[in-house]
Amino acid sequence: MEKNYFKDSKNYFNYIDNKLISGIKITKVNELEIFFSDGDIIELDDYIEKSPKEYIIPNYKNESVINIISGIRKNYGYRPLNEYDKSLFNKKYKNIIYLLLDGLGTNILNDSLKEDSFLRTNYYKTINAIYPSTTAAATTSAKSGLYPLESGWTGWHNYIKEVNKNLILFTGMDYYSYEPTGIKVDKLIPYKPYFNDMKLGRIIEPDFKKKEIKFDSLLKRSLRNLEKDRIQYIYYNNPDDLLHIYGIGSKNVKGEMEHIDNLIRDYSNKLPKNTLLIISADHGHTKCSPLNISKFKALNDLLERKPSNDARCITFKVKSDKTKEFEQLFNLLFKNYYILYKSKDIIKEGIIGNPNGIINERIKDFMADYTALAIGDKYFKTVDDDIIMKSHHAGITKDEMEVPLIVIKK
């Protein structure tokens, strides 16, 4: 029988649904090429790459933002939370600034800037992103010094039992309906800055209510407050925003990175002596395209509620009598793109933090029964809208997990 090609993943999964409902079985899967018992063959013809990407499991021993925070605390005579790089903190600094550029993976740094750029010239080494490699989890760790397992901040949106809905953690908005709920999620899963007991720090972030966010205004705020607040955490939302829209290697991303590079060069020149400026990222980025499973009945009928967390680190609450069926269907169709874990094993293996430490009370709800970690060039779309990400994160590929550590010592 002639093969049928699909350009749209939603129609592709609808076709599979109709086959399964009529009693026809899947006999073989090769990438996203599906063979059925009636001899029919279909293929989703939108590949970026044909095979899984190189991936790594996070290393929290001395290679993440958690360890940087420990070094900062030790610098000011406070108890470090974990191990830290003693060669980085080789002297006592009056001021330490941790500047986080959202999405600036090591691959993005090298692709977007010339070798003689300011940031690449001051490259120190590559470290691991916090996992999940996504902003809600990683920036919370950067501000609190907590693993996602401790803080409870594991992804973009999660199941809040009080309202029986998936809410975007940053805004409290219902992820699936886009309706405001009036809930401030940070009040439900609160955390304190890691420098709270030190009384030295300041968090400098954009005001996202404003239409235009200027990086140079953040740097000016830093300089104005440095004498008073000697520890600073500065966050900027690019290149991440542009990477999602335009993709890796785009002129828009390269132009923004050159602008950022020039601003940081000027900013660094204005910093006083005895200042340590550390620049890194919350996560990297990888090229990918969507798999729209929002209407995939064969999969969604096995779930108690809609999927949550993040597109490339996605959690599933499965009906108690459907777990084997779920595992079989998921692994049959998606094993080249995701590794499916039981969520209890994610915790046990220390992928989201130290399993022998504190576990946030929300983790059981947030991680649900299964967690799928992306290793390929796809991301799950669970909302049927027109938004397409050309580049994404939250998986465990090398591109998403490796971030640069850039160091300027004054």
C-alpha cells in the first residue's frame, strides 16, 4: 500500500486514533513512520533530525548554579549549601554579581558571537543547567539556592489541587484556557533568596508588565545599588524570547547577542575594583518542532488530567488501571524523542535534586506518575493553538543542559 504523508502532527494523530478505534493495530514504528496491521503506512514528514541527540544527566556535585551560590555564601563567611569551585572563589570579593541571560546555552554563545567577543573572551568553563532545564525551575534555583525537588518549582505550568487546574507558575493563569485565576502561585510555593540570612543582596529583574524590556536599564539599576547591595542577581529574558520565535542561528538572535555583548563590556568597565562578575544561563536551547498531542484521543483517554510541567519535560497523571497501556503506547510512538520515567525514579535518581534532602510537598502533584524527558528534536504541544517554537528547552540534550560560565574579576 502507498505511504500517506502528513505535514501536520494533529492530523497525523487523528489518523492514528481512527485506526485504533476501528480495531486496527500498530505493527511497527520507525521514527515517526507508522505501520498498521491492515498494511497502511503513514509518516509525519517534518523532521529536523532523524535520530536522538546527545544527552546528559545533570551533575550537581560541582557543576551547576547551586555550586556557584555556595561559593558566594562562603565568600561572605556564611555556610555554603554544597560544594563549590575554589579556583573561582580564590579570594575575598567585596561585590559579587550573578548575571543570568535566559537561554544562553554554550552552543548559543559560540554560534551567536565571534571568538574575540567580550563574553567569549572571558569564557571560564561549561557547567550543567538545573534540571528541568527551564526558566521556572532554574531561575528559582538561582535565587533560592534550592534544587527543584526542594523548591517545588519544576516547570512552566503545574497542577494546583486547590483549583483542580494547571496554572502557569509565574502568572497564576490557567494554562489550558488562558483565563486569569487571581491566584498568586508564589504564595502557594514560596521560597526565600539564598542571601536572605546575609542581608546583603538584591534581585534585579525586568518589569514584565511593561511592553519593552531594556537590558541596559537593568545594568544601570545594578550600578546604582551596588554600594548598598553587594550581592546581586540580575536576570534578562533574552536571548530566550528571540530563540523561541526565530530559532538558533537567526539574524535576530545574533544581533541581540552582539548588543548584549557590547552592553556587558561597557558595564564591566564601570564596575569597581574587588568585584566578581559571573555570567551564565538558566538553560540552553535546541532546534525542534512540535508534536501536537492535544487531540490525540488514544493517549489522552489514558490520563486522569491533562499533561503538565513543560513541553520537553512533561508529566502525566495516568488512570490507575491504564499504566501498562500508557507505557506501551508512549514508548511505541515516542521512544526516539523522549525517555519515559516513572516519576518516583526521577526523584530517586537525583535528577531534580538530592533525594535524601527536603522534598517539597507539591512534588507529588507536580511530577504526577510519569515524566518524559526529551532527547530528540520534538516537543509536545498540549494546547491546540497556532504558536510554534523554532527552538525549545527543558529536555536533557547537551544543547539544553550545557551553559557557559563567564567570569570577569575586577
